[in-house]
Amino acid sequence: MSEVIVVTSGKGGVGKTTTTANIGAGLAMLGHKVVLVDADTGLRNLDVVLGLENRIVYDLTNVINEECRLRQAIIKDKRFEGLHLLPTAQTKDKSAVTPESMQKLCTELKEMFDYVIIDCPAGIEQGFMSAVAAAGKAIVVTTPEVAAVRDADRVIGLLESKVGIKDPKLIVNRLRTKMVRSGNMMSVDDIVDILAIDLLGVIPEDEKIVISTNRGETVVDNEHSLSGKAFKNIVWRILGEPVPLLDLQDEGGFLSRLRKFIGLSN
Amino acid sequence: MLGLISRILGKEDPGSKNVAKERLRLVLVHDRASVSPQLLQLMKADLIKVVSNYMEIDEEGLNISLDRSENAVALVANIPVKKLKRVAT
Ligand SMILES: Nc1ncnc2c1ncn2[C@@H]1O[C@H](COP(=O)(O)OP(=O)(O)OP(=O)(O)O)[C@@H](O)[C@H]1O
Ligand SMILES: [Mg+2]
């Protein structure tokens, strides 16, 4: 049974593309056949995040306008067997990408792949509506900030009422445990409590994400990174394994050990 | 002493997180209400039913809204009363 999952957020820049790339690579690492669809037409990003920017010939709009066949536009990833990208157009007019054309496209993709993962544009306009139209499931990404959580709430409402996606799942990205501990950042519990949806996972703020993105690589395959482990766990949960949440506490520091010692840590 | 240590370790500091949570809570009450005006309509119908048990009201003139002040959201109902019923006590 193939699944179409959309990664969305409302607010821009919270980590949708990063999440899409890493979940896709993680699923492929475990032997699944995956296609990542960039639905952020006009602001193509997923290709550079995956390091595939030099291999694009055709894109999503060419497929929709029947200027090429679907198979011609799909790029095979070189590092992960089973991972594929369907890029979008960087320049062209995006009016071709409608909810109907996305539905038609995803029906075909479902025949070819186990997982179709759609990277949604920011906002809640027609680009969003097209990106979510074909999805059966949704992952909502947020960061621990008032504006991002507020937009996530709006998107969750739209997904449930307008799109008919029941129980979207939440990813909290860029969590800084130190700031949560000092009372200067909302905790995961606070956010889950406010949004009242199921938590799929928590990704810490991590330099390794910046470094790997610079190189056009993912972190999920990096066993030495906390964010990589967090993405791996998310992949397991998507596959239905009840993996417990990672302990994101930084173990090393003197202050954190002292804090634990005198019982101030929570 | 422990207070001082706690502060150095950044625990006692009231922190901006609670401010964030409170602002978010307030803004969402409003967002959610305007996303679903049906909710206010449903509540209006229920209010009419309940209040009519005790007094005759002007259903047309009834008006409810969410009002927001600095740090609270209130449900404000303006219900014109035509007649009070005589309730046996
Ligand atoms: N956990 C993290 N730690 C550090 N940097 C991160 C993390 N998550 C994302 N970033 C960085 O934040 C930036 C925005 O991420 P990304 O492009 O994935 O967001 P987006 O939601 O897809 O943005 P847009 O709305 O523009 O499509 C990128 O530079 C990315 O490397
Ligand atoms: Mg993006």
C-alpha cells in the first residue's frame, strides 16, 4: 500500500524541505522505494538540499503540461538506492500545478513508489492547496516560536476542515534544550498541549544540518549527529514502530551535570 | 544560596517562555474562533434555548462576540430582554 504524505507548516523557513529530504533518505535506507515531489514551484529547493541540482532536465510542470513523460522527469539519487526526486520548475508559470493535476500525478506515482512525499510551499494559498490535495497524510513542521506555532494551528485547521486529512502529525524542529531548560523557549509539551495533535518527533537545533545542507547531503545517515538520530526515529515511527523520544539533553557540559546533581534538571 | 545557584544555572529566571505561551494562547482563541464562525452560531442557538427558559428575549437583537483585552479573552453576550418569566420558587 503506497502512501502520499505532505510536509507542510504554514510559516516559511521552519524546516519542511530539510524534513522531506531526511525522511525520504531514511525510508530509502530501510529499503523502501521513495519519490520526493518538490511542490514549491518557483522557489525550487529540494534539488539543492539533496545535491541533485545538476541533473535536472525536466520538471513537474513539463510532466503536467505533457511536454515529457513522467519517468523522464524523475531523477534517481546517487547515494541512496530507492530514493528519487521529482523536481519542480524554478522559473515557469505555476498555474499548471493545480489540485487536480497533483492528484492525477500522485495516482501515477503511487503505482511506482511505496512512499510519495510532497514538500509543500510556505503559506496557505493555491500552492499550498495544490500540494496538499493528493495527500492522504500530513506532517506539520513547526519551531518553538509563537508565529510558527500559530501558523501551524491554522494549517492544522485547514487540513482537517478543507482538505479532509484527519490527524496530521507534528514535528517540532530546531529545539534548543538549553533554552527550554532556562525557561526561554517553549517546550515540546507546551506546543503539543496547545496544538493538540500527535507528536511524530523532535529535531534539535544542529549545526550538522547546516553543514550537510551545504554539501547537498542529508543527516539521517550520519550516526554521529543527534538530528540524524532524531530523523531516523521519525522514519521508524512513520513505519509504525513505537520508538521512544530521543533524550536531547546535552550530556557533556559541567553545568548540566551540576544541574542534574542538585536536582534542578527536568 | 540555592536561589543564587539556580539563577546562575538559569533555572529561577522567570523566562520568556511563559510570555510566549500566554500570547500564543490568546492569539489562538481568536484565530480559532474566526476560522469557525459556525462555532459562534451554534453557541448562539444554544444560548437562546437556555436563556429562553427564564426570560423572553429578542432573538434578532442577540449578539455574541469574543472580546480581547490585554491578557484575557472574554465571551461577551448582549441579550436584549423583552420580558421576565415568573418562575415559581
Ligand atoms: N534543526 C535544524 N538545525 C539547524 N538548522 C536547521 C534546522 N532545520 C532547518 N535548518 C536550516 O533552516 C533553513 C530553512 O530550512 P528549510 O529550507 O528546510 O525550511 P523550509 O520550511 O523548507 O523553508 P521554505 O518555507 O522557504 O520552503 C535551512 O538553511 C536549514 O538548513
Ligand atoms: Mg522549502
